[in-house]
Amino acid sequence: MAYSEKLARQSNGWYNDGLTKAQIRDLSGAQESLERAIEYDRTNIQARNLLGLIYYGRGQTGEAIAQWILCQNMDPADRMSGYFMRRMKEDPDEINAINISLRKYNQGLRYCREHHLDMAQLQLSEAVEINPGLLCAWQLLALIYITKKQYSKARRALKQARMIDEGDQLTLAYLEEVGKGRARRGEGANVRAGRHAVAYTRDHETIIRPVANESDSGTSRIWSNLVIGLIVGTAVVFLLIGPLIRSRSTRQASKELAAYTDKIAAQDAQIKALKTELEEYRMDADLNAKTIKEGTSAQQSYEILMEVTSGLNSGEMTADQAIDKLVDVSPERLGDLGKQRYEKYAEQLFPAALTKYYGQAKESYSVGNYAYVIDRLTKVLKMEEDYEDGEAMLMLANAYMKYNNEDEKALEEGREKAKELYTLILKNHPDTDLAKAAQKGLDGTPTDVSELEGEGETEEGDGTETPEGGDQETDTASGEGA
């Protein structure tokens, strides 16, 4: 049996195991089996589609969409992934609800880290109300209840979590902790009441508490009631008004966090799909030498795209820094998703950069700063090879020819690059002034198009005088004949 057939059989075996576990709501076990199936055969579209459903069922919408996008890239005619993607596009309200629930879950998680458990509980309760399938929100809500020793509520939350995923280990661990907590809290003992005292047992010790004398004066009762009323009133003010005051100070921070979360969520599925496509290039071990080189170029291009996406979203990368990295991307090595992402950035960033870099190059060329001209125009040609109808290419070739590099090797390499550019101009722009200038450059005389136009005007002036001289000679000849 061929090695590839063995891998396919192993993959199908793990897929069947994942399908069986999914049918009994053991989603975590199904997820593990399906990921193993894809490790054996990355083209197992059935496993990817089912894995996407598992992710979706556990509330991991970004991972689910990434799997379905990959299925569409592998087989555009695949009906199942096409159906799932259409459903997502046709029901924007569902996507919006999922995004809102994820924002509330993230806000609740942040409140937990800041030890604001009441506010976290409120956010998580709203999240599971909007999206009852968000497993992580149910688990975090149960953990809050356990921390607050509200074991009955924790048990109800974990019951909902088990309905989503019967075999999730975190849910089972929390259920065990709930059982232990309820057992600890249930250790009380028999309370015995007497006329003047109440006796009860706790932890194998008998505690006797005296009962207040019924003959106490009415004055002491009044004072005690006043003190209790004051304490209750203070507590009510703190509980009702305090949160309103705190909410004002945190409202702006919550809005900023929600906006940032929206921005990240919009890119999440695309980044995950880019990472997965990159892994596909790394996993293929049977490539020949040429394909290995192409795969390396594709890997570098994907890494650049992910770095630019992350940097722009976080604000840590400027537009110029992003352009410096994007010019090194090889779009022809990317898949459909990678090309779409690259073209989006090119459309947004390249036009302004081309104008800026070309203008800087022209100014530097006029003052003889050829090293800077080479730096600017190299990036310009990477963004658009025939920019300004080839004039940028001619200027770069002339800069290579005029730049007196002290390093002899670098100087020779610059001359070779100039010859390549001149040759390319002759090929792309034959019978033009640009081609004439390129030919002069190949002959060892770097020439600008403007210099050619000046020569053309001079030649045209000389040609105008010749017919006039001819007319005079004709008249003279006619006179002599007469």
C-alpha cells in the first residue's frame, strides 16, 4: 500500500472517531480527533468542515470561518463550506450578535482580572443571554459563582456548559469543585435551643451563645434599631449609587475597549486563515528544489502580511514602515486570501507613497544624491514597475550609472543593474525617446529624456534652414537659365 494511501486511511479513521464523538456532544474530544485527521491529510475537506462546525458550536466563530475559507480555497465547488459561508453572509444579525457577545465576554474577562467580580458577572450574564452557545462565557461565569461560594448558581451554569460540550475537562473540573464546596458548606450541626442560651456544634466543637434577655429596656431596642437602620441605609446607598458613580469613570474605557475589540475581531478570521495557509507550505515535505524556493518566498510573504496586519491594527506600525515591508511581498506566491489582503493594503497605501517617493527621488537626482535616488526608486519599482511610463526606471538606471560607489564590487553590480533596466526599457518602450535614452545609457552615456527633447529641437531647427537654401539655389539657377 502506498504511503499516501496509509496517511489517507489514518486521516479517515480519525475523522470517523471525531464524527462519533460529535454525535454524543463530546465536542472537545471531537475537536482533538479532527485536528489529528487534518495532520495526516491536510486536504481532508470533510474533516475541516466538521471541525469548523465544532468550533462554531463551542463559540469559536473566528476559527470556524478560517476552516471554511480554507475548504473553499481547496475546492471552490465544495457545497458544505459554501453553504456555511452563505449562511454567515445572509444573516448579518447573527454575526453581529456573536461579536457583541464576544465583546461582553472580553469585558467580563478584563473585569475578572481587575477583581471586579460583580461587573464581570453582569457582562458574562448578558453574553450568554445573547449567545447561549458561548462555552467559555458559561465556564467563566461558573468560576465567578464558585469564587463567591454561590454553588447552586455555579452548578446551573456548568449544566449549560455540559449541554454544549459533554466532555470538556474544564467543565468537569469545575463541577468537582462545586461538589467539594457544597460538601464543605453543609458541615453544620445540630442546633439546640434553651431558654437562656442556644447551643450548636460545628467542626466537632460545641458553641453556646446566650439569648438576649426579654426584659431589656425599650430604649436599648430603639437605639439598636436606629443603628441597624443607619447601617442598612448606608449599604443601600453604596450598592445603588456606588455602581452608577463607578460606571461613569469606566464608561469611556469600555467604549474604547469595545472599539478596539471590534477592530481586532474584524481581522481575526483573516489572520487565522493566513496562518493556516502558511502552515500548509511548511508541512509539504516532498517538494522539489524549485518548489522549495517558491515555498520559502510564500512563507516570507505570509509572515510579512501577518506582521503588517498586526502592526497596523495595534498602531505600533506607521504607513511608511508597512510599505517598507510590503514591497518585499511576492503576490504571485500567495493564495487567494493572501492576495486579497495584499491588494487591499496596496490600494490603501501605495498611491500616496509612489507620489512621495518619486518626488523625493527627483529632488535628490537634481542635486546628485544618487544613493538616496536608488533607495527611493527601488521601492517605487517594487510597487509599480512601469511608474510614470518608464521614466522612474530610466532615472534609476541613470542613478546606478552615475553613482560612484567606493566599493568596486558594489559599483560593478550597480552597472549590471543599470544595463538590465536599460534593456527592459528598450523591450517595453521601443521607438520612443525613452528607448533612445536607454540606448545611450547602454552606450555609456546616461541621458535624461529632457536632454533628448533639447537635441530634437536643435535638429528640427537645422532642417528648417535647408529647404530655404534650396529655394534660393533654384531661383538662382532659374535666373541663369533665363
